[in-house]
Amino acid sequence: MKKNILAALLLSTVAFSSFAQELPKPTVRQLEWQQLETTAFIHFTVNTFTGKEWGDGTESPSIFDPVDFDARAMIRTLKETGFEMAIITAKHHDGFCLWPSAYTEHSVKNSPWRNGKGDMVKEIEEACREYGVKFGFYLSPWDRHNPAYGTPAYNAYYKNQLKELLTNYGEVAEVWFDGAKGENAKDMQYDFDGYWQMVRELQPGAVMFSDVGPDVRWVGNETGNAGETCWSTINVTAENAPGKMSPSYLNIGDPEGALWLPAETDVSIRPGWFYHEEEDSKVKTGPELVELYYKSVGRNSLLLLNIPPNKRGVFSEIDKQSLYEFRSILNETFRENFATEKINKTLTDKELSSYVTLKTGKPYVLDFKKSISFDRVALQENIAEGQRNAEALLEYWDGKSWKELSRFTTIGHKRLFRLPLVSTTKVRVTVQKAKLPVQLSEVGFYKASAKEEQGI
Ligand code: FUL
């Protein structure tokens, strides 16, 4: 990241925090993004046909021929399984473009697909509009095909392509800047300031992802795990650029962080990011995806799950089956909040802006009046006013005394607990450490779907 953008970001936050102990807070676009909770990645390029994960840029466009490519079918599946956004790899590291860019011949226009007349980014985008799914794209800065790569001229090429994608495909909800860069590419100085400025100008509603934001950050691993403690705040130093941040720091964030950069958890339904037939037996099952949901969305992050189309250009049946299982388990589990109509309405009205304020050291009792049984609990903070809880205790009343359910750290947008089944009339939450009084916005008490345990 260049110093001027960083300085501007830091200055605005510092100026803010000097007024009445203001905490870093999300922008409207960051807040809306966080509420999407489950989003999808679609990794597709020549790798699907060569069996590689990273193409080297020498692949011939003639190998790219997904004969049954069906954007509508894929986006319909995503919609039906609760994914709110789809991010397509418009260009991966191999440099092959899924749209007919005017700036290169290394694209679908020289492939047999749709006789070279197709635009895959457009088809995905139109399907997203049809099904009410947000649209985003990934445009790899690392390009192993373009001859200008490694020289300043590459920045101009990249920006030309970025502009095509930002202007010809309607509203863009997210732009993904990958920090990956091969050994042979160390000298390339990306103009991230320029890239980001262009996105802001042309698509002010889009969030930008990279290790260092500027809107959302990498979670620090590709296994689908946000930190058990996960702050949406973090510090970024002038030396840091995408690809250079410490993964463990990214995973947990920083309670003292001056920037609001919530963590995005990107993980693939398969071992690789691209479809490889030999991995058909290793597709994550519905219950395994549910596990990832608890470890991402349930830890104040957002799940970006990759489902790669196969060589035909559609999701494979086995991947689809996992997606439908995943969603049916979640729907069944979170269908009924047993606390609804039993406790203060503001805590179950699904409105972030209505909340109960919890003071440190003062237990807050949720009295259900009659016994409820649950094994899943959800807590949410009103993050519009910053992330505040650092340590707290969750207990239930066993008829004689308070018994510990969980001792935990951050809440943020959402914290989900998986607990042994308990039946009780009362639960209490005691904040033990917080940056400011905690604005508890929502609470939920649920019973897990039997399918989750049975692994069906
Ligand atoms: C990484 C890339 O190298 C992978 O191929 C994949 O695109 C993943 C989401 O990001 O940095």
C-alpha cells in the first residue's frame, strides 16, 4: 500500500477517534457486506482443462471449451442454497480472460466456446441479476501471460481491464485483489492506490478485498477458519501490501486496530480452487460445510465458499448435493428462535439498531419464564457502533445456581455457540471486558438439525 492512501486512511480514523472515544466503525458498504454472511466464489479458467491450480500463461485458448456452460443453472443453485453474492475469476494468474477484453487476445474470443463470440463474465452477471444475487469479480494482479508484466506498463494494462469490468457489467458488489505472486514476479510494483481509486470512482458501492483492504481483509488461511477471537479492526503499516501481512494477525485482527477491515473467509468446497475430476471424492459434505459456517460466520466473519464449475461448465452433482444439504441443515437449525416473544423484543426483532446495553461486570438475565431446550446460541452486537465485547461469560440457571455454558471473547456481527443440549428457564450474559458498553442487538436459542450430527 502506498503511503499517501495509508496516511489518509489513518488520519481520518485518528481524527475521528479523538472525539469522545469514538471507535472505528463500518462504512455503509462494509455493514451491508457483512450481513450477506454466505457468498460464493466461482473459479474457472484454462486450469479446469489442464488439471493445474496455477496456469503458467502458455495455455492455448483453444483448450477452453465448456460445452454445456450454464451460468443460469449455477447462479440458480447458489440462490436456492442461500448464497447472496457470486464472485467470478474474470482473470486468474494464467492471464486468460473470461471476457473478450479489448486489450489482449488471450481470452474467450480465441476459444471454441460460443465460437469465440461469448462473454462469460456477462453471462454470470446477467444470471446474477435474474436471480437477485450480487455480482463481483476477481481480477488477478499477478499475470503470467502478459509480456508487460514486471514493468510499469503492466499497471496501465491492468487498469484498462479493470475499467472494462467496472463499466460494462452493471453494479459490482465486490472486487477481489489477490495477493498471490510467484517467485519470478517479485519486482512488479502494483499500483494498488490507482486500482482502488478507480473502483471507488466507478463503483462506489463495491467493497474491495485484499490482505489490507481497503474494505475487507483476508482471514489469513484458506481452510475456512476465522479466529476464535476475531476483531473487525486491525492496523496496517506503510510497509504492508497484499501478500505481506502476517496470516495470524489477519486471522484474529486487533482490538487496538485503527481501521475497520472485517475478515472474509475464503475456502473451497474441494481441495483445490479449480475443478479436478480426481478430487470428486473429496468434495466437502453438507455437515462439513456447516462446520465451516460456524467457524466463519459464527466467528464474526463472512463465508466466501468456492464452487468450481467442471469441464462442461456447470457445477457437478456432488458439489450441488453438498450445497443443498448445507442449506437444509442451516434452515432447519435456525428456523425457530425459542426466545422469540419470551424476552425483550429488541433482542429478537432482527434489527441491528435496536439493542440492550450491557455494562462490564453486570450480568444481564434473559428470563424465558418457562423452560426452553437448545444446543445452539447466537449473539450479535450492533457493529454499526463499533465492535466492543472482548471477554464475556454465558451461563444458564439449573434451578439452583448459575452454570457456565461458555467463556468467550469477541462477538462482533455474530457469534455462534455449539453447546450440549440444555433445558432452562434463564440464561445470563456477563461482559467481563469491553472497549465500551456492549450493544447487544440480537440473541437466538436454537436446536441443531439432526442432519448435522448424523452427517447426512
Ligand atoms: C490465491 C490464489 O493463488 C488461488 O489460486 C485462489 O485464487 C485463491 C482464492 O487465492 O491467492
